[in-house]
Amino acid sequence: MKYRTMLLGAALVVGALTACTSPAPTGPASSPAAEDVNLSFAIFSEDQKPAIQKVVDAFQAENPTIHVTLQVIPWVDYWNTLQTTSAGGTGPDVAWMLGARLGAYLDGGALLPLDDAIKAAGIDTSGYPANLVALYQSGGKTYALPKDFDTIGLWYNKALFDAKGVAYPTAAWTWDDVKTTAAKLTDPGAGIFGIAAPLEAQAGYYNTIYQAGGYVISDDKTKSGYDLPESVQGLQYWTDFVKDGVSPSLASFADTEAVAQFMSGKIAMMYTGSFYALRFHNDEYASKNFDVQVLPKGPKSAASIINGMGNVAFAGSKHPQEAAKLAVYLSSPKASQIQSATGAVLGSYKGTQQAWVDFYSEFNAQAFLDMAPDAVVYPVSKNTDAWAGKEGELLTPAWTGDKSASDAAKDLASAMNAALAKEK
């Protein structure tokens, strides 16, 4: 899944959420063993709902006195709704969380630490990608375990390669191979572009910044890396595609999203994640013509961004012990196996991912696992939105040609450093 921030009003859905309004306890409290407990669990994906319902059903089978209501809140409303209702004590007991959003909830003490529940469940956390476990930890406590993960790959349209007699991408490809091939596959008369270069962070320029040897944010979360020469090189990799006419323009992507243009057969290559595998699998044209390869290597590495959602339990729940138990179960090895086997997402726990690879036998799905060991975790800080929300605005002039990548990067670095200074 691709995670963009769209904060809209949530008045229509707030009333549908159920949880209690009791003051937030400092830790889980026991509920009577014989008493039935009702919990609400909020997610934002209709596509994943069938798989998540299977996980919920498995949990209820093992915990017959706990009843879970699964609620799907549309992405455009999800984060505003979650923030508003959790602060007011009327939100769900358990919900999906992103590492980039975690800080805001930790500041307000809205989340339950899950360490005791993890221990009680007997889960060995070394089975998860270590950098994703750390993404949900703060102050020595764990507030979520990753339920899934995604890396970024080079998806391509075999039919367009075949039409031009061009060889498919290999694991040995570099940036230069992408540039040369994109030019070969571009056919203005037919409206075909060699590659998609949207203004995209997780699936786009974050990867190439790190591949060039730069960084988005320093390890200590105090400094932007956007103005580094290496980071600028990672940005210019994309702006050059637009400038050279081998990618549609930014305005074109505003009219029709990049993945839709790719699926229509108008774009030959696209960097994007494992989170699109299900959409491609379910599309007749894409399932027949698409495939994927590991990311081409940049000047320093072939790094891919890794990210993954977690399940959190809210401190305002009337049943904190049960809520914590549910949150941990939803990211457990059993839950990971169920999610992988349905193809919904790439399960987070070691040993469960092969089921996902097998599900997508028409694609080289193993590529996403091959990149995981050396992947770079999605960059975050205590208040990620304060600077990530400026990326689109301040980098747009580089994509439209109104500014150089270097000047746009300097503007963003200045704004980002100002935002980070307020986190101290």
C-alpha cells in the first residue's frame, strides 16, 4: 500500500466508531474472564478487508468471549477520524497505524504499550524485519508490531518491450540501463512513454536518494539531507525523465494517476511497490503482461524503501487488556500467514512470505523479498507530517522545470530543518 496524507473532515463517520470514554489507564487492566467483551477495529482498505476478516475470525475462535467489529474508514477520512476520536475517547479500540503517524499519538499518551501482551503471546520479535520493529518503538516500549511490509520494485510491461524488441530488465540493471531503455521504448506518435516519473516519495525519489548515497533525514532525526549533492542526484534522476520527454508530465499524472496510465499500456516501466501486486493480479491485461524486477542499482547501492503497517491499541479502551491482545494477534505469525496466503499483503513474519510469492506465480514476486535484507526503512521523525507535507509543494518546481533539482532541494531542506528544530 502507498500511504499519502489526505486529511479531510470525518463528521459522517465519527458516530460509527465505538469505544469507551473512560480516562486513559497507564497499562492494561484485567476484565472478568466470564464477561463478554466487544471491541472495535478500524482499517482503511476495502481490498484487504476479506483477509483481515479471516484474521479476526481466527482470533475470535481462540477467544470466544471477545467479539470484534471490523470497521473500514476510507483513507481520505481515516487519519482525521482517528485523531479526533482517539483524543475524545470515542474512537476504536484497535486500529491500523503507520510509523510516520506514530509520534502524534505517543505525545498524547493515546496508545497502550504492547510489550506485556507480546510476551504473553510468546512471539519472538526477531522474526520481523528489525527496522520495522524499531519503527514502532519509543522510550524502550513497543506500541505495535508490523503486520506486513512492502519494498519497491521495477515493474514493467512485457508487451511494450516485445513490441520494440528490447530485452527485459535484469537484476544486474543500473540507472544507466533504465535511462537507455526508457528512451528506446518511448514512442511519441503512439503516446507511449518509457517510464513513469511521478512526484512520488516512497515508491520514487526516496529510493534513489539513498541509492545515490544521500539521505532524507539524519539518523538522529535532527537534520534534513535533501541539500546533499547525493540527494540532489537522486531527485534529478526523476526530473531528467520528465525533461527528456520519456515520462509523462506532472500535469498528466494529476489528471490520471501514474499507475492507471501504466495499466492502460501507455507506460513501459514504473517504480512501485509490492502493494500493487493484488491490483495487477486482478486486472486481465496487467496479469498477462506485467512483471517485476529488483530495483536497478544507483551510484552507491540498490536500496529499496521498506515500510509496513502496525496494529495499535488505544489507551481509552474500556478493555485495554483485550485490546492489547487483539493488536498483537493481528500482527502475529498466524495473522501474517493468513494475509500472505490470500495475496492481500506481504506478511511481516519470517517464514510466512513464501505463501505470498506463490500466490503471485505470474510475477517475479520473489524480487520484493530479495530487496528486504538491505532495504532502508521509511524515513520518519517525531512529527513527520510537519516536513513530509512540504515535499510535494517544494519539489514540484523541479518536476515542472521551473527550478533546478538543486534549488528545489535546498528550499525543502531549509523548511524541513525548521520543522525538525521544533521537535527538540
